Amino acid sequence: MQQLIESTGKEQEEQLLTLFRGVHIPLLEHVMFVDEVDLSRNQVFGLYKVLVSHDALQAITDAWQSWRPDLVAPIITFIREQAEQVEIKRGAGEDVGIRKCLQRLQKVLSRV
């Protein structure tokens, strides 16, 4: 997969974006559900590193770096609901890590 991404030229950027749209959610779900020391977890992170460094995804990366809290605030309820869905799927109750991230996000949004 990494070789495919790295060899994708300017004329094939739309296909790369389509591939990214199709695989990113299953890959992130895999990272969430495997053990932290699982080899495949690091492989997925390596793949993401290659993906976000590709020119086709540079605009997305730039947008992440210049995120605006005023655009996130209207969807905070949706974000909370999605976090709760992840906790339900895991079946282990409230996730301390997720809750801390939600609190930090809420704190940032409250300053806006």
C-alpha cells in the first residue's frame, strides 16, 4: 500500500483521495480496537504518515493545522455521540482517554 501511495502521480490524485476515503475509517477502527503493542497498529500509523505527506492530501493536512474552533463548536454534540458509540462498541464503559480528549476539546471551545 505504501508503494502504491508513494508512486501515485499528480494525474492520479483523485483515485488516491477515493482510496483514502474508503479505507481511513476501517483503519482507524482497527487502531482503536487492537492492543497498543500490536504490530499492525504501528503499520497503520506508518501508512497514515505516508498518506498525509502525499501532495494530494496536503490540502487536508493544511486544513487540520489551521482548524477553527468556531467550525467545530456546532458539531460538538455529534462528536460526543460518536465517542459514546465507540465506548458502546468497546463494551467496557466510559473510556478515560476519550473523556479527557472531549474535556480538552470543550475547554478549547469554551475560550472562543
